[in-house]
Amino acid sequence: MNFAKTCALCGSQLSNKNRSKEHVIPNSIGGRLKTADFICKSCNSTYGGSWDSELAKQLNWFSHALAISRETGEPPRELVTTVEGEKYWLHADGSLYPEKSSSYSEEASADGLRISLTAKSVEEAVQRLKGVARKHPKFDVKKAIADLEVKTEYLDSPLHFTIGFGGTEAGRSLVKTAFAFASVCGVEHKQCEQAYRYLSDATYDPPFGHAYLSDPVQDRSNKTLLHCVTLHGDPTTSRLWSYIEYFGLFRVVVLLSSKYSGPKITESHAINPIDGAIIPKKLQVKFDSSELDEILGGKGWGREGYVAAADYAMPKILARNRQRGLERVIEEGFHHAAKSLGIAPDEFIPREQAELFTRLMMGKVGPYLSSLLRSPRSI
């Protein structure tokens, strides 16, 4: 461990007491690579959380659609809207719950108290039933929870969402990622003056730009989406820059230095955003000098390039989302059939009950398959 390292933002010397494990690609979108030689705990707490939180918020739908795994926590639920204006909460497991659908009523009867309860999720129903038990001590909450009936419906209207990526906070997250990766690659903090100025000075112009004039990733795989960060330094041009790509769709170039005097360097770190698995093949990223000038001058937005990136990424994201939905509904159907027939989780399905088990299971799976046929482009 290098105890001579200093914090890239405040300049304090890093020690065992104040060094912070910083994710290069944010954990909130599935990053795994960490460095303890970049920023101190205080700066990480003050700045990193807010910057990365905004970036994660903007990319939250993609994290849900792909069911990314994170080292800590799950993506927060996301409020989504159908084309017809209905609002639903999208959860990390891919399930959708209406924004407003809960109801509760009590009615006295000859048999006692009749309670009617509708909740947006099983978890909410359980909590509300426990509340009923506190109000009515004789209420059999265990039986009520065991008798809960889950009703599953599928959307008739596709979801509508707007893709947005940018702004000050998310921009600083991008620059921090490029800066942190340069540190991992052994570049001294002082060699990244553009990144430092932007992260420490709220009035400094952003040293990055969208990169949609061409696809810079050579021999791009048609199977696996990318999270990636690369580093390119050339003392003959005095430039140190980084290419960052998230979910195969969001692509930017960050200028770390326009006074670079270190050795020539080309490094890359790429992962599968779904499971965080490292892509071992070194990425070959290529821009010519004029294209870099256009990108860093704010002219890197190309409609044709953006549409090509979307055509590459979105079918993979939607296919993954549909596959995940199918896996979830098959599991739900299996448990429903087993519970209906009184089959314990560790028991084999009796031969004489196999046909009925299949019918019960398909009662849950069938509506999902029908929904896919009715609305093949919905999520």
C-alpha cells in the first residue's frame, strides 16, 4: 500500500484512518473495481454520494430493466407511467405495483368484524395486517397472512419513459470516475488538472462531451452490453482523456489534462453491467484528433450515432427484461401450484397430481405470455 498518496480533491495525505474505498464505476450502477488511493473519507462523504446518486437516479430504469447486481443494496423503486397516464412503482425484482391502490374497511357482522383489505404488495399487506392485530388483539394475524391472495394483472398499455442523461451532479460523477481510473492506472493527481478544476470549482466549464459521432469501440460484441472506462495519454499531444460508456448507450469523453507530460498510456476496464463480471479483452477505443476536438467542444451529439447506439442497446435491455419477467412468473406459478396442492418445497410432485399441478402453474404463467403477445414492445 502506498502511504504517500494524497486525496485528489482536498490534498490531505491518505492514511489508514481517513482513506476511503472508492468505486471507480459507481456501485449504484453495478461497478466493482475500487481504489483506496484516490480520495479521503470526508471528500467521499461530502461529494461522491451526491454526484453518484444523481447519476444512479438518471440511470435507474436501466438498472431495473437489466436486474443489475450491486455489491451493496438494490436500485430504489422507480415511478413509471403508461402511455395512458397510469402510474406504477417499478421494483428491483421487476414487479410493478400501482402507485395508489390500497384500501381498508371494517364492517360489523353477526359473525364478528369483517375486514376488507387491498394492498399494493404482499409486504404492505403483511404490515397492515399486523396493524389490525394491534388494534384487535383477537384477530388471527397468522391465519390472515397465510390466506393472503395475490392477484396478478399485466399492463394493457406500454410504459412511457424519457431518457435523460447529464447535468452538473451526474457530470461530476463521470469526471470522478475518469479521475479515479487514472489514479488506479498510476497517473499522479497533478497530471489531471482539468478533472481537478472541474470537481473543485463550481464555475469551471465541464471538460467532457457526448460521443455519438461514431462508435469508438472497435470489434464491439453484439451479445454483451458494456460499462467501461478507458484511459488514453499521449505526451506528444499533451492530452490525457477517458472514454466512459454505461449500458451500451450513454457515451462520453472526459478530458483529464491538456498538459499531459507522462508516458504514453492506454488502459481499459470493462464489465458486464448485469453481474459485474470483468470483460477480459482489452477494449480498443479509437477517435481521430478532429473528432476528439468536436466532442470536447460540445459538438459530439450526432442523431445518427445516438440512434445507432439505441438500436444496439435497447433490444438487449428489453429482451433481458422480458426474460426476467418470465423467470419470475414461472417461479410464482410453481409456488402457487405447490401451495394449492399442499406440496412442500422439498417434496417431489406426485405423478397423479402432475396434470393438475401444470394447469395451476399455467394459470399464472399464461396471462404473462398473453401480455407479451399483445404488447411485444412493452416492458
